[in-house]
Amino acid sequence: MARRPRIGLALGSGSARGWSHIGVIRTLEQAGYAPDVVCGTSIGALVGAIYAAGRLDWLEDWVRKLTWSGTVAMLDLKMGGGLIEGGKLLKFFREHSQDPDFADLPKAFGCVATELATGREVWLREGPVIDAVRASMALPGLFTPTQQEDRLLVDGGLVNPIPVSLCRAMGADLVIAVDLNWDLIGRRNRTASTDGTSVAELPKAGVLATVLGKLRPAPRAPAGSGTEMPSLLDVLGTSLNIMQVRITQSRMAGEPADVMVRPRLSDIAAMDFHRAAAAIAEGERAAQQVLPLLADLAVPLRDGGSLPPVTVQG
């Protein structure tokens, strides 16, 4: 008996660039390639979980209306283990996703975190989904680690930024991977991306707004002019980008996806969560480019069969 390959979708880490995943999913579904298995790391875990719960329409509607001041209002300052505790975010997504358990999701889902004490990769596939997503998103220095039993968990992007391996382990025959960070290194013409709201116009957010405002990249100095020394957070952000890109390259070399979707998102900063429309549109564009490759690969398999040993990138 012939059957369609079981499609897995591996949604990568990338902070605000993760809204691009929504555009990728929309395009795949419209073309008839809705994934059977969804796995995510960090922001990819959040989008993947909401999609697996059948709430993608709600998420897209919410993020398209999100403003910079709205982003800041969702965060809670906590000096100790990380800048942001994440309690407000947890409560918000619990309320709007019905706080499902993994076993209750209509679509198979898993996400990746990192055990802080050992550096071990942790696959989360049981228990409350929102708790698992919070662990996968605990970017060191920004969000406080999540405690699970006797271990502390932080962002899965430290060990597996695009969880292709988890998709394979969950039974995917064909894995589509979404890399949000591939073009972040060496981009010299990036400029600050803002919505016109200055930090000074956010008095209610206080210290948190001031700190988060510094996460927005400063405009690049014109060619031939003196280069100003970057801020501490600029250095940390750029260093994290380098780390994510290098780890992704290493993991993809050993665990290649069958199809790579690579949106161009270098102009969207880590905290530009208010720029969902641009990110979603770029996700749609990038996914459209790989549809011909999927048409070649997503052919019926004989039971017990497998895809040809070939990696296709687009």
C-alpha cells in the first residue's frame, strides 16, 4: 500500500523573527503539505505549540496587533537568574491556549530545552505544554531558567536550534526545517527597526523599557565614518547570533533536513515582536520558494519505505 510521507516541521529559534513561522505554516497548509509532526525550539516551540493546539488563527491575529509598548507590558522584571521572570507571559498563553497537555494536542508536538547544569539536550513531550514552551524559551540572561523536578532548564537553542532530530525521532519521513538566523552574521547594511515609539514614550514600563530598548540594534555607521563602540547588549545579542548560526550549521551538517526554508530576517531585531506583519510575509515568501522541491519529495511511499537519501535546500 502506498502512503504519503509523514511530514515533520522543525521550527527554529530566533526571538521576534519567529513570527515568520506563521507565514511558513500558512503556505505549507495552503499547498497541501500540512505537517503531521511539529517540533520547535525557543520561539519555534511557542508557535509550534499554538499551531499543534489548533490556535494559529488566534496567534496570528494577536501578533499582528502587537505594539512595542504592548510587548514591554507583557514582561515582568526580575533581577536574579535572568532579566525577565516570564510569569505574565505564562499566564497569558495559558488563558488563550486552554493550557493543554501534550497528550491532548490534536497534532503531534515536541520541543527542546537545555539542562543548565550539564548542557544536556532535553526533549519535552509530556505534561503541560505551556510549561515546556517556557523552558524552551528561557534565553540565558534574559529569561530566568525554568525548574522541572530537580533540574533547571534554559533555551533549547543552546544545543539544538532547529530540532530536526526530534522530528525524525517522532516518526517524520520528510523533515522541513525553518532557519531564522542564517543571514544574521556579516550584514553591514542593517538599520534600526522601530515603530516610531521611543523608550521615553513608555513611562509605565520604567526600567524594563529602558533595558529592552537597548536590545534594538543601533544604525550602522556610514561607510568611511568612525564606528562607535556597541553597547553591552549589542555585543551580547551579536554574540548570541554568532553562536546560534554556528551551532545550527554544525547540527544541520550531521542531521540534515530534507528541505530548508530560510526567510531573510536580518532587519528584524531580537525584540521586534511588533513587526509580525513583515516577518509573516517573509515566511510566506520563503516557503513559496521550496514548494517545487516538496512536490518532488512528497511522493507516496510503500509501507515500510523511506525517502531517497538526498538533502534538498531552498
